[in-house]
Amino acid sequence: MALLLSVAVLVTAASTLVLVVALGAASNQLDRLVSAQNRLELLSAISGRIGDYALMALQTAQQPSTRTHEALAMARRGTRDSFARFEAALAEDVRRFQDEKQRTLMAARSRTVARLKAQFEVLDRQVENALASPDASTGVRVVLDVFAAGFGSPLTQAMEEERTTAHATQGEVQLLRDRTLHWGLIGLALTGLLAVALYNLLGRSLVNRVADVSAAAAAIARGRSDTRVNVTGHDELSLAMARFNRMAVHLARREARLVAAQKQLQQIVDDRTAELRAANTRLENVDMARRRFFTDVSHELRTPLTVILGEVEITLRPQRPREEDLRAALLVIQSRARRLHRRVEDLLRIARSESGQIELDRSLFLVSDLLTEVCEGMAPVARAGGLLLEADGGGESLAVDADREWLRQTFDGLVANAVRHSPPGESVRLTARREADELVIEVRDHGTGIPPDELPHVFERFWRGSAGTREGTGFGIGLALAKWIVDRHGGRIALESSTGDDGRRRGTCVTVRLPLPVPDITLEAAQ
């Protein structure tokens, strides 16, 4: 490639040099031709000006007047200007031409013009003297005749010299054109032969290798990434071919990675499909749980209502019921009504949480007050179950910014679950503490616990586990509702439970973590 480029540059440089030399010679010859023609025109102008001067001199001699004298003076100035222009043209030619022969020729012509100018100045003085004599007309004619005899021959000779120079210059230009054409044709033939020789020596191999690269590129485009080209030289094209092979290797590797990525993507799609199927199965289970839930709800609502109505009818049968019977009936009605009220409240809360209609009413309050209120409200339930209910509020300065009523209902439900699944004689403990910027509240019992395989589902709505068929186990909405309330507060809820293989009870611990308020909220603001 470099050799081809060098030969092309050399041929171009040589052609340019020859063209510049030819153009320079042609330009010099043309300058000489133009200068000769210009001087010839100036000599013609001098001849015409002198003729005008002679006519005005005769007219002034015959009809002397102010007008004729002014016309003669104007003809004199015109003649002198013509000589001045000719001298300036000669000086310019002498300065422009570098040839010594041309300089000598121009100097000789300059002397001829100077002699002609001197003759004119002599003529002008003689005309002035003749105009001042009595016989002006005759004197002027005599002066002009004498001047014509001595001026015409040098002027004619000078003009002939300029014509000869112009003709010679035209011949030189024609000869230069013929030589340029001749050598140009020879150079064109040599350039063609050189181009053919270079093509046979270098170009054919270059074209063949480019064709190989093109064919390899077409093969790679058709998917044959294992295609390679043979590198046989050490020039730039060979380097490009080697890079082409490296590119083909990279493409093959990238194709392999792409195939692997496609397989991985297919595996991911298969995994996601399996997950979707599992989710669909879970949704079907949830739907079954919902149907079971509504069946249980109808039973749970119908049973206490039936008992209440039955107690009322039995109590009202006698005309004068006994006080003991009335009290017993009212206790049964109270118990069933409380149970019915709890079920209805649970249903209202879960319905509201699912619809998203509940807005949190946040306020700053002490955690110890909340736990005390929860213990006071759930104390009758704990006493009825033979349990001890304990609370530790974490100190008088621990405050939280939350919806107090929803948190109270949440911990009421958690305590109710702990009481429901704890045997008599045990205790249910509520504790609160600060960990970094979080409030941690735990509800711990020593009850039957939850089997490990059921722990992942405890926060799912309507999940009742293996104990869901027993009376009084609930609807499976308490923990789901608690998680929803804690999530709405920006917190987290977790459950740990275990059952011993030896029959010993391990119990359950529900941990609620809530974000604490900013440090600039003071205890006085909470109180």
C-alpha cells in the first residue's frame, strides 16, 4: 500500500513539475508577446501624436490665434505623454525580464526612443522659433520637412523591430505547445505502462485479498462465525485481515455468550412460569379459604344468634320468670353477644383494610400508656382463662407517633391470640424497648406454639392452619390485620414460635418494630 501510494505521489509530483515548467515557459513567452504588441501600439500612438502636432503647427502658422496656440500646446503634451508611456513600458519590461539578452535589447530600444524624443524636442523649439518669424508658414513647413526626413526612418525601424519580436515570440509559443503535447503524450504512455506493471506486481494481489475479506464478511453475515481469512503478508492490508480474524473470534465468543444468555433467559422464564403457577395455586387456595371463611362466618353468626333467641324464648315462657333464670339467661346472652360483637368488629376491620378506606390518625403518645390500656382492656379475658397478664412500657420517656386506636386494637388481637392458645397458670407478657431508632414491642406467651411448616402462612388472610377446625380458633384474620396496620405505620412485624418434641411448651413471640419520632419531639409534647 505504501509503495503504491509512493509511486502515485511521485508520478503526480513529476507531472505537476513538468506542467509548472511548461506553464512558466509559456507564461514568459506570452509576456514577451504582449510586451512587444504593447510597445508596437505605443510607437503607433507616438507616430499619431507627432502627426497631430505637425498639423496643429501648420494651422497655427497659417491662422495664428489663441485657440490654435492652445491646440498646439495640447498636441505637444499628448506627444510627450506618449513618449513617457513608452519609456515606462520599456522600464517595466527591463525590470520583469531576467534574460540578459532581453535586457540589452530593451536598453537599445530605449536609446532609440530617447533619440526620437530628443528629435521631437528639437522640432518643438524650431516650430516655436518659426512661429515667431514674419514668414511663419514657410518656416514651419521647412522645419517639418527636415524633421520628417530624420524622424521617419528610426521610427519605422523601431516599429519593425517590435513586429519582428512579436512574430518570433509567437513562434516560440507554438514550438513550446508542440513540445508540451509531444512530451505529454509520452508521459501519458509511460504512466499507463507503469500502472499496468504496478497492477500486475501489487494490485492484483491486493484485489484478491480484498475479495477474500469480502467473502469472509459475507459468510459471517450468514451465521458462519468460524470463518477466517489467510494472512500471508506484513503490510497494512495483512494487518487489517488479522484484525478481521480477531473480530471474527470476538463475534464467535459473543455468539456463544448470547446462546448461553438465551438458555439462561429460558430458564428464568420457566422459573417465573412455575412461580406464576404456584401463585395461581395460592390464589386458588385463598379463594377456597374465602369460601370456607364465609361458611364459618355464617355459622359463627348464626350460632350465637340462635342461642340468644333460644334463651330469650325460654326465659319469656313463664309468666313470672325467676330472678335466677333471668340472670343466667342474661349471662348467656351477654357472652354470646360479646362473641358476636367481636366477630362483627373483626369483619368490619378486615373489610375496611381491604378497601383502603382507613386513614391513620397519628398522634404522639407514651408507649407505657398504650400497654397499660391494652392490659386493662384484656384483663377480664386473661382472668377468665386463668392467665397472668404483665406489661413493661420501657420507661416514662418512650413515645411513639402513630394511630393509637389502631395500635390498641392490634395489640388487643395479639394478646387475645396469646390468651386463647395458653394453658391456665401461664403468663402473657408485653414488653417495650428502644433499639437504635426503632420501638420494639413484644407479645410473648408460653402456649402450644405453631408448627414450623405453618409459620410462613401465619400472616396470610383467612389462614387458620391445622387447628382451624376447632371451636374458637378464629377466622384467620387477626394476624393479617395486625401486619396490615404495622405496615401502614412503616414498621415490621415478625413471629417466632416452636413446639417441643418432648411435649414441653415453647410458646410464641410476636415482635412489632415501629419507627421512633424525630429527636426534637419532646416528652412534654407527648403528654
